[in-house]
Amino acid sequence: MDKFKKKNSKFALIVIATGLCVFIGGNAINIFQGKFNNSIKAAEVVKEPAVSAAQMMPADLKLSIDRAFMTAHDWPSTIDIGKKKAKIEYNFDPDLDSYIKKLLKSYRSDYCTVTVIDNETGEVLAAVGLEGKTNNFDTNLVLTATHPSASLIKMVTAAELLQNTKVTRETSFDFRGRSTTLFKYQLNESANSRWDKSQTFETAFAKSNNVIFGKAAIANINNDKLIHMAENFGFNQPIVQEFSFLQSHIAIIDTDDFGLAELASGYNDTTVISPLHAAMMASIVANNGIMRNPKIIAKVTDAATGDTIWENTMIEKRVLSAETSTQMQEMMGGTVDGGTARKSFRKMNNGYKNALDIGGKTGSITGGTPFGKRDWFAAFAIPRDNERGKGISISVMNVNVKRWHVKSTMLAKNIIEYYYNNVRPVPITMVKMPRMASERRGRKIRTYRRGIASSSSKEKKSTSRRYKKVIKREIGKRNERTNATI
């Protein structure tokens, strides 16, 4: 009997132990599967561009390129990789490069850079820097991020406001004082709004209104959100595979509201950018919100054997939604049509205006290295005929020390005309090509109105009649005095 009890107890223990193992093992498998499924879902959500081993540049090659380009004043054709000599092939278009060099030498600004990017491939078609005093070309001007971005940062601010807040192009903002300044009193609501003016957000972008961009940022976003959007646009990180030293920088200096207003409007000299990055920002808008890394170097080959050591490839990353980028295209078009770039582009051949969709952003500020008054223009020019590709993006930066030589918008206008007449010709016509974005061509940019303009139409008419009567009376008195003297 005792033996039977012992056998039963052993059997019960075995059954219990087996059940516990199955239970624990099943839960462990479920937990593992759950974590595995969660990791799969996370991988599906995060769609950052992955660089394959074939795309990555070898470490010894990157080090050699960094050393060669950081000290060179011209584009080197060969570099030394250890004991081996390598040949560098660029994506530059020789005709466009030659024309830009001739154009810059004809004006000889104190310092000037021009960068042109093919929106479809990311290839850098031209990257020219000129020092007017010595009349020599210098690549360091193009490959350094020591230039304050000024109002170019408004592209980042506008993207954040349009995509992630309730601000639209038609949202109206009040402001007082000059739109080109930024003082603390301008950001506060005035007790007496009689002399306040108002502009829509679209017009504020076209006219580069610092006050409205500062007020819009304070009311709708914060420093961290603006910095995050700027990093999506390529700040605080290398923007090309070839160089590790080419980085634009944005940082929070003052955490109060006025510091945010300065950061959002570009009214500081601490947010710095390279001319190449400025053109890339315009290309993001032109590419419907997709960032394609600029490619200066096409490939690197062994000088002795001709074998390819490294070939540049395109990396894509979505920065903006297609809807936001379309709105940005419209707003940047307003800068050319009736904003801060209108004077230069009035002189453009109407045939090109009808065949191309052109938009841009200007900026001006004093400071940076080399020191001087910077005059920026970052723009895109896209053929309205979709079969002709996504066009080009261009950045022009002038640094004027003592006097102005030429406007950056005028240089950009001339380069766009040359490109679409000689490099990638488009048929110019006096009839506008049909395109959705062309609807804004018939709409003028609305200028600001004073507070008195918000009154009723009857009051406006009575006010205009009263002014007309006063003018007529003054003219009559003047004529009487003239006749009396005669």
C-alpha cells in the first residue's frame, strides 16, 4: 500500500511539473512572439533611408576626400588614398559651369556663390564660388557652412506651421512697425490697433515679414518642434555622402518667446548654412516633399587601372507631405510673382514664365564668415510639361562688403534662362502651359491693409470722397495764388 502511494505521488509530481513547463514555455513563446511582432510593426512605421554596404564610402576614401577638399581652393581631379592615386569624376555640366563663371566675373561681387542641383537625380550641375577682390574662384565658399541663413529658415518654419498646426496660407495676422525688423514690442498685442496692419501668411512669406513669422511661431509651435523640422531638412548632419565636414547648424540660444521668434524668422546670425544646402532645401519643395541627397562627385576610380572604387548613389527621404509641399510651391511662387524677388523676374522673357513654374525665397543679413551683407536667393524652376522632368533648384549668395554689385535674384534669373535655352531647352510660348500651380499666376499677392481698412464699404467711399474734395480745394487755392502773382 505504501509503495502504491509513493508511485501515485511521484506520478502527480511529474504531471504537475510537466504542466508548469508547458504553461511557462507557452507564455514565454507568446511574449517572444509579441515582442517580435511589435518590432516588425515598429520597423514598418520607421521608414528612414537605409544605406547599403555598396553605397557607403570606404573609410580611407572618405578621410582622403575630407583632407583634400578642406584645404583645396579648386575642385581636385585626383587624390591619394594611401599609396594609391585615385581619379575623381564630377557631375558638373561644363557649359553651365562655364557660363556661371563668366557671369560672376562680369559683376565681381566681393564674394559670390552659385549652386545648381538637378531635382530629379540630385546631381550638382554647378558649384562656383568667386572672390571678387582677387578675381579667383574658391570652392571653400561653396563647401563651408559659415553663412547665416537669414530668411531662408522661413521655409522650415512655414513647413512646420502648414503641416503640423492649424495655420493655413489664408490665415491672417496683425502686426505693427516695419515688417523687416523684429523688436519685442512688435510681438505684443497693442492696446490701440488703429495703426496695426494685417497680412495673410502667404503674403507674409512672399514679403518676408519677420514680425508675422515670429508671432505665428510663438502662438503655434515651440523650439523643439522647429529644431526637429530643421533637422528633417538636413540641419545638424552631413547632407552629402562625399564630405563629413559639410554641415549646417541650428541651435536654441534663448529659450524665451523672443528667442523663438528670432529662430523662426531667421533674425539671427547663429543659424548657419552652406550654399549647397540652400539649393537642397528648395529642391525638397520642388520634389513634392522628398529630399534627395546632392551628389557632387559622380564616382571615384583607380587612376592606374580605371576600376571603380566608389560610385555615388541617390538616397531619398520624405520630409514633407505632398499636400504641404504643394502649398509651399505656391507660396514660393508668390515671392517671384509679387514678393521680394518680383523686380528681377519682371525682366524675364515671358515665354520662360509661361513654360516654367518658378518659386523661391530671399534673405538678407549682415554677419558670417567672410563678413559682409549677405543677399540670398534659393529657388526652383520646373517645366510645366511633366515629360521634361522636375527641373532644377538653384541658390545664389552674394556677400557685399562696401557696396552692392548685383542682386542675387537677377543672377538666378539669368542662369535659369540660360539653362532652359542652352542646356535643357524648353519650347517657349506666349500661351501659359496648363498646370494646377499656374492658377496663382493670375492672382496678385495681396498687400497689407491698415486697421482703418476693416471698416464698411460705405465708410471707405465716404472717406475717399472727402479726400478728393480736399485735394480739389487745395488745387483750386494753388491756382488762385498762381493767377494772382501773374
